[in-house]
Amino acid sequence: MARVVSGPALTLSQVRYVNKAFWRNPTSAFFTFAFPLMFLVIFTSLLGHGTVAIGPRLVNTATYYVAAMASFAVISACYTNIAISVTFQRDAGVLKRTNGTPLPTAAFLGARMLHALLVAVLLVVITASFGRAFYSAAIPGGATLPGFVVMLLVGAAGFCALGFAITAAIPNADASPALVNATILPLLFVSGIFIPLGNNTPAWILWLARVFPVKHFADGMQAGFLGTSFHWTDVLIVAAWGLGGLMLANRFFSWEPRR
């Protein structure tokens, strides 16, 4: 009698394959982990000697960048990496061949999301530990920990879904780095990831940042590191963007190479 393998078991099995493929590309894996720390060192060296106003509070700029780079690490692992790698696999015919196997679509996509989540969590731990060791930054804990964990999980899943969705707009693998970065880099700037948004930030930038999920995700992550106010509406907005991305991916995701 043939053994029936459940969906979760297939997903976990696929996670192992995704993980092997990730680490068998050491250059990509290295820079996935190096970029957040590299940017953290650069920004703190250039701009980390003062304080930044977050609402009524003054926060050490170096500590601010620890939280910001933790957010950046999650977005890179779950949005940028998924969008680019899936596009390359699509154009190489890997997705087409995978779609022809008995592996369910949910198991394949779920494994990619789960692996990205694991990488994102590892990146946050490394960034937080680095910030604690070199900048005496606070680590999320106590009353701030539950909200921080929820935001991390919801944000990681949401940006994964958006990463799958954006592949529908990418014509080929060569265009993927440019298009993916064009959709996320401006939001990183206007959302305060690279440059803190102080109390004197123009209102139109704050309005624009609030439209998109990056700012809401960063605010939720900052609450864990900086002890600022945590708002569940930020979680809901990030979740709504993720749900929208999932719906677009379900409608327009392509397994076939673009011609």
C-alpha cells in the first residue's frame, strides 16, 4: 500500500531542499547576512553619534539603527530575496519542472515562505546580538516581546507574499534586481529605515510612508528595541498588505518562463 504523505510533511521536506540550495550559493548567503551588519556599521559610524526624536522621546541614534537594520534584514530576506530568486528559477525552467511534479503548490510556496522566515529570525537575532555587544542596544523582552514576535511573524509572511506577487510584474530574471530594488529602496528611505524620520520630517513624506507597509513594520519592530508605543493597527496594516500580495500571487503567479 502506498504511503500518503501529508501537506505539512511535504512542506517541511521541501524546506530542507530550499535550505540546501540557499547554503550551496555561499556568495548569496553571505551577503544576505552581511548587508544588515555592514549597513549598521556604516550608518552608526556616520550618523550614530547623536540622538533622534521619536515622538516625545530622544533615542540614541546607534540604538535606532539596530532596530532599523533588523527591519531591513527581514524585508531583504522575505521580499527581495524571494522575488529575485523565484524569478531566476522561473526563467531557468525550475518552476515549470516543479509544477509538473506531484508536489502541491501550497507546499512549494509554503516552504519558500517558511525558509525565508527562519532566515529572517536568524538575521534579527544576529543583528540584535551585534547591536547589544557593540552599541549596548536593548534587546526585545518582557512586556514588549509578544507584540514584537507577532509583528516579526506577520511582517515576514506579508513581505514573502508581496515578494511572490511582484514576480508577476518582472519580465525576466535580468530585470529582477533592478525592478525589485526600485520598488523597495524608495520605501526604505521614506519609512525611516536608512534616515531617521524626526519630528521635523515633511508631512507629505510621513503620509506617503503610512500608505505602505514598511513604515508600519518598522514601527512595530522599533517598539521592541526602543520601548516606543506599539500599535496593533500597524500589525493589521502589514497583514492587509500581505493578504493583498497573497491574492495577487494566487491570481498572477506564473510557473512558466516569460517569452
